[in-house]
Amino acid sequence: MFKPSLIFRSLLLPILAALLLAIPSYGDSQARIVRLSDVQGDVQIDRNTGQGYEKAFLNLPITQGVKIQTGKDARAELELEDGSTLRVTPNALIDVPQLLLRDSGAKVTAIHLQQGTAYVNFLGTKNDEFSLTFVREILTLTRSTRVRIELADAEATVAVFKGSVEIEGPSGPVTVEKNQTASFDLAQDTHYELAKNIEESPYDSWDSEQAKYRERYTDNSYSSYSPYSYGTADLRYYGNFFNAPGYGMLWQPYFVGAGWDPFLNGAWAFWPGFGYGWVSSYPWGWTPYHYGSWVYIPMYGWAWQPGGAWMGWNTIPVVVNAPPTFFGPRTPGLPGRRIIPVNQGPMPTQLGKSPNRLQIPNNSAGLGIPRGSVRNLGLLSQDAERKGSVTMRIPSAQPSRVWRGDLDGPSVARPSGWHGSSSARMGSSAGSSAGRTGSTGHSSGGRSTGTRR
């Protein structure tokens, strides 16, 4: 029998979905930034600046309209303000049509998966909204959920490891519960299968390991030193807090000593209409460059001090109490340049032919050390301070992720004759260190098929 309502809905739903993703409400137009928190291999990014695709690297701010593409053997991770993550595997393509903050304070995140596989670990922060579209389907998350979405030539699958998801398609809703997999026939819009099990995928273990790392190192007291929780797991893993008389609680990374400063390695990234902003190359380099200030204390060297207001993507971190020898890069006077690397500090070096044996020099501040690869970096840091460097072996599944800055031409050199003041913006200097360290499912079952009505 002819069913006009079914045909009408199958035509109307994709149009409505596209409009909802493309047009924010007039009252909810506050922009957000999220973090590109992991980059492995050949990852390309279109920052929606009119420059097309560029080489992506760690800690680039992700804004509305950005596209990310992973090449062969490449992976990437986006981290939201509450610590929720989206991870993509090799040969994936996503775009970010919405990153908004509602007047109510709720955060709206919309992701479009165009190809490949994505893992979403959504923490379900109250009132926040997360949606992911693929083909003609809209996946909506409202509570704590861990889910995998895979796109193939003829089929799309959604596997739920934790929580449950609602999927709206051309002809109606589908609910997928924990340990279930929904498969959608891309040739028949109205056909799906629901299996009461999850088949393993090659990158399930990678996603699980990254999730466990965040659970282990995320500090539940982050609100005492940051308005948001993203980046706080890396602060706990790659450094430690200490109490400095007259300054209060400060944080300092491991593997630093005399001669290190927070701006030795990074890049200037240009945004049309906003200018250049600083992007740190360090694996912990998110929160300390968007919040608080960097303070120099002769007895301790450079340390990060929380406080103040959260800064946007085009900001230059605040530097306080800079010494007379303080020199550093100024904002590049090169309009329209995309990304300009700054490489002044030491970096890890590969030993022999093995990509998994690295020599980690002091003052490298964690560069090249994969997350969670060593249980106590503080002890290793002490050895590096005494000996000048240490040798470590990293797991074969965790290649070094050092961006060497050879992307858009030569690095920016340190200008001569520019001195910082007691409350300066940007720079680098010699410092000292007191040598502080800190401590730091599948199920089986039947399979059902159906036509959504």
C-alpha cells in the first residue's frame, strides 16, 4: 500500500537535520573552542580560514567549521571541555558544524562523520548536547556513553560499549543499548539489523587504553585550578603541583631545569580577523596556555599559576615576573601566513634503528613521551636532571608524537633586543629548577532485523 507519510518523512528528515546543524539559534551564538588533544601520523586539518588543509598538530584549537582528515596509520583525538572525547582512526574524515554555548550555559557539540571510524566517549555533563551525523542518520547522546561508529561502503554500524544511544533515521528512531550493535544498510534507507553482541574492531584497544588513561589521571579537584577539566589529566601525568611561598599552588612539568622556559617549542597559528595565537607543542600544553599565567621564580624557575579568566584561541599567554634576561618571540608580522613553528628547545632523539628507543634530554618538558607509557615520570625526570638525559623504551603501539615544526618553512628565530617586564606577554628565558618530583564487554546473543516505521 502507498504510504505518503513514510515517503514524506524520509525526504523531510535529512533536510531538517541539515538545517539544524547549519543554523544556530539567534540566542545561542557564543563560540567555543575544544582541543586537538592527540595527533599520530599524517593528520590534516582545514581550520576554516580559507587556506585549505594543513598539517595538524597537538593542541591546535578546534572551532566551529573545522574539518579533520586522517591518513593511513594516522589517528586523532578531540577533547571537549568536560573531558569527553572523539577519536578517529586511519582514513577518517570529520567536520564540526556546531560548537556553541547556549545562553543557559549548556554546550552544543555536533560532529559529522563523513568516512572512517569514530569513537565517542561522552561523559554526559548535565544539559550538554552531543550529536553525530553519518550518512542520513543522527545519533544523539544525552548521558554517559561510549560508542563506536563505523562507515563502510555498503553498511554503517553503531556499537555501544556503555550507556545507550538514540538514532534517528529517514523512517524512524532506533534505540541501541549497551553491548548491542545496530547495522544500517546504506542501499536501503529503511532497513537495519540489531545484534545483541559487539564484534571486535582493530582500534577498540586503543580507544579503551586512552579512556583508562583519562580515568586514572583526571584530577577530580580540577575545579580548584581550572574552569574546565580538559587537559587536566595531562597536567597530572606530565608534572606536579607544589606550594611556593608568596605564590600559592603552582604547577611545573617534569624534565625541566636551568635554561627551560614554557615557550621554547610551539607555533604561531594565524586566524583571519583575529591574528596569531600561540599553540604549545608540549603534550600537557593546553590549560596552561589558555588560563592563568606563567611566573618566573628564581628559586624554582618557570611555573604555571592558575587564575583569572579563560582565554580564547587567539590569545598570548601572560608572563609575570620575567627576569632581566628574558627574550622571546614576538607575534609574527606576517599577515596571512598559516602556521609558523618555533623550535628552540631540546627534543627526544631516536636511538639506533628502533623507533621505540628514545633518548629524552632534560628541558624537553615531556616532548615525545606517550601518555601513560611510564608510571612515574617524576623519578625519570630526576635521573634526566642528574645525567642530562635518560633512555626509555616506549610501547610499539605508541609512536613518538613530536611535532618538529618543519611544516611551513623555517622556524621563527628569537628577536634580539626585546625584553619582558614584570607583567609581560610571551617570551623565553633561562630558569632554574629545584628538582621537585611528584607521585603521581562484549556479549553474545541473537540478531534481529527490521524496517523502521
